[in-house]
Amino acid sequence: MSFPALFPAIDLRAGHCVRLLQGNYDRETIYGDDPVAQALAFQEAGADWVHVVDLDAARSGKPVNRDVVTAIAQALDVPVQAGGGVRSLDDARALFGAGVSRVVLGTAAIEEPDLVGAIADYGSVAVGLDVRKDELAVRGWTEGSGLRIDDTLVRYSDLGTEAFVITQIERDGTLEGPDLDGLAKALAMTKVDVVASGGVGRPADLDDLAGLDVAGRRLAGVILGRSLYEGTVDLAETVCRLASGGN
């Protein structure tokens, strides 16, 4: 059995490592003020990737924390996947130039689908699908788009998308378990890699995600956030356990 890559997350707000509960900017917990050191710690623990989100930029479109994203990407040997506020090809190019391996488009992908292909011609692009019930949210999860996830998966699978990063907003930061049914439906609807985000709270959740199989399709990755910062999941132990077959 192949196991999904682990993407520990660093969410940036005003230069700090933070987590928002269910995407609510008024329900923020600050976990540290040295994102580079945190990223290096994740790498040392065996992370396959590091996932970085500029929360300020996600809401405003302004690259408030780009210097921090650059410092993280340049400090690591493992690849960095970064998003938040990427609204143009120039934004994506700036991140690639900073050393980011894959750019995540959220709001811009929904509002300007052709941008996905333009960035795919330049480098690796993922489309972030942030789901509240069945509707996709945009602008840092603060607005509904009116689009359904199933329609979007079909439409964006042929635009050069390398991966879909699917977040169930109502589970994000809750530690209450991932949306297995929703992820299974996504695996059935696209041949593009699916990276799961939101809800992981204990090692058993990772076992459930690793065991998800839809006609031979499995998750390509899992993003871990609050569970790492709160200590309910230990990254180094998880890496060793998955490497040994989950035993």
C-alpha cells in the first residue's frame, strides 16, 4: 500500500504561525513567531512537503507575508507548496522565483479559470477547493462562490492542475476527523491527485485517510495543522509508522 505524503502546514498572519478555527479570522491561535524555525523542525521530523498559506494575502490579495514565505522556501530542502493571495501569473512567478515548488490557487482559480493553465505552463499548480457544505468559498473563506465542488472538480481536471487541495471548512481546526465521504467522492470524480486538508485530530484519522481507496485511487497527500501544534499527532512518529506499513 502506498501512503499519502505528509504536508505539515504553516499558516501565516502578521508573520506569526497561527491556526484559525473553521477559517474564522476572529478565532485565531498563535503558535509561534519564527515560521522558518517551525518549517525546519517539520523537515527534521520527516515531512515530505511543507504547506504554507499567507492568510493575510488570502483575504486581501496583498502579499503581506511573502518575505516569510521566501525565507521558508530558501531554508528547506523538502519542497514547499504555497498559497494565499495568488491572484495573477506575476504572483505565481514571484513564488516560484522564491523557491516554492508548487503554487496553490484558490480564489483566482475560481474567478479566472484560464489562470490555472497559464501558471501550469510556467510551473506546478494546485487548485485549492475550500468547501463549506457543498459550496466553494473564496477570499480567505469569507465569501461563497455559488459553485459546487463536484462541478468544479470536473471542469478543472483538464486545465493543467497537478493537484486539488480539498479543505472541508467546517472540520478545519476542529480535530474532529476528516470528511472521508467527501474525499471519496472527489477521488471518484477526478484522476488528478487529491490532497486532503482539515479535521485530522489523532493517528487513527491518518490511518483512515491512508486506507481510503476508490477503484484503486488513493489520496496523494494529507495536510496537518492544529493536530501537530497541539501535540495530538506527532509528525516523526507518524512518518515512521506509515513507513512501516501503519503498524
